[in-house]
Amino acid sequence: MSVQEELRVLAARQEQQAPWSYEHFEQRRSRATVQRRAAVWSAGLSMAVLALVSGVALLTQPDDTVYIVSAPSRAVQSDAEVEPQLPALVDMAQFDVTSTLEDHIALLDAELSAARVQQVPDAQLRPIESAREQLSASLQRVSYAHALLNL
């Protein structure tokens, strides 16, 4: 096929429609504008709700809030002033006795806390409190004995 024949074939074809018309571009632009406005309003309203919730949370805080106060600066020692400690040798028998007593005391503390939350009568709390006092006294005696042994 020669160049002239190709030109005649091209001229014989009807003019093709463009894949996108002007109206189509306008529709896409208007949809994009609507989506952009919706996104801006959504973000703005989200920020407003966040500010509102934060304000309500601040205004409804109880007056008995807890404040954390740092230790005095003279009580804090720098790392250079603290001497490194050598590893300690621990007698596992002594450690086992004290840790067992501490575990029992913690268990009784948990029982006492649960009983106080449930508002159990004092008559039922007294045996638990006395057992806790006895264990605490035993722990003190054991700790004192360990201190005497280490002298």
C-alpha cells in the first residue's frame, strides 16, 4: 500500500469522537469539588468534636487530683557520686523464707481489699487482719535474724 492509498483510507473514515467530552470533564471536576468539600468539612468537624471532648474532660475532672512532685535536687545523686556495687551473694534459703512470707502477706492484702470493696462486716475481717499482722511480725523477725547472721 502506497502513501496515497493510506491517506485516502484515513480520509474516508468518519471523524471519530474524542474519548472525553467537555461535559464529562465538567462532571468529574464537580464531583472532585464535592468530595474535597466533604473531606474538609469532615476534618473540621472531627477537630471540633475532639476539642469539645477534651474541654468536657478537663471541666469534669474531680478536684482531688493527684500531683506528682519531684524529689529535691540535693537528694538526687549523680552517677559519678554513686560507687558501683559488687554483685551480692544471696542465700537462697533466706530468700525463699522471706519471699514466701511476703507472698502470703500480699495474698492477705488482696483478700482484705476485696472484702472491703464488698463491704464485708468487721467481724469477718478481723481474722484476716490478725493473720496479716502475725505474718508481718514474722517477716520482721526473720529479716532481723538474717541481718544478725550477716554481721
